[in-house]
Amino acid sequence: MARVLYGWAANMAGLLLADLLQLVTYNGRFLTLAAAALAFGIVNVLIRPVITVLSLPAIVLTFGLFIFVINALMLWLTDIVVPNFEVFTFWRTIGAAVVVGLTNFVLHGILKDITREDKRAA
């Protein structure tokens, strides 16, 4: 359960940072940000694996850079599902996907160390 909450918090932080960089917008409402982070997580769990498998040739041909396009597609799907959450142009959505991906990478690394320390203390 903690892992799900950490993932949700990491998505929220990534989307907040993308908003601060004006790559996406959630109209300044915390509830919209929380819903977008939740929807983004659900889209990533349910749809992203299928899209990733189907686009393996493109991922291999671009040496993995097509993953950013897949992440941008997941943000676009989140935009469709969550009202008042918007992504803009293609390149800004790609930028938002990079920001959210890097934020998740960093925060999951930090949170992984924290949870590992909690397990050692128990």
C-alpha cells in the first residue's frame, strides 16, 4: 500500500513540476492535480504495458527514445480523462513526459532508500 502512495506522490510531484515549467496546467486546484496523478498512475498501469509491447520495434530503432513519446501519450490520455488538466502542444507534452519521468526516477530512488531503512529497523 505504501508503494502505491509513494507512486501517487511521485506522480503529483512530477506533474506539479511540469506545471511550474508551464508544460501542463491543472488550473491551480489541488484536487485536479491529485486526480491527474491518480489517473496518470492508472493509465500507466493498465495501458502503457500494451502500448510498450506494441511499439517495441520503434523503441529499438530509436534506442529507447520512443519511450518519451509513449509517456507523452499517457499524459495525453490523462488529459482526456481528467477535466481541467491540460497538456499543450506535442513538444511541450514530450517535455512534460521527460520532467515527470525524471522526477519519478529521482523520487523512487529516494523513497526506495527510505523504505529499505524502514524494513531494516523492524
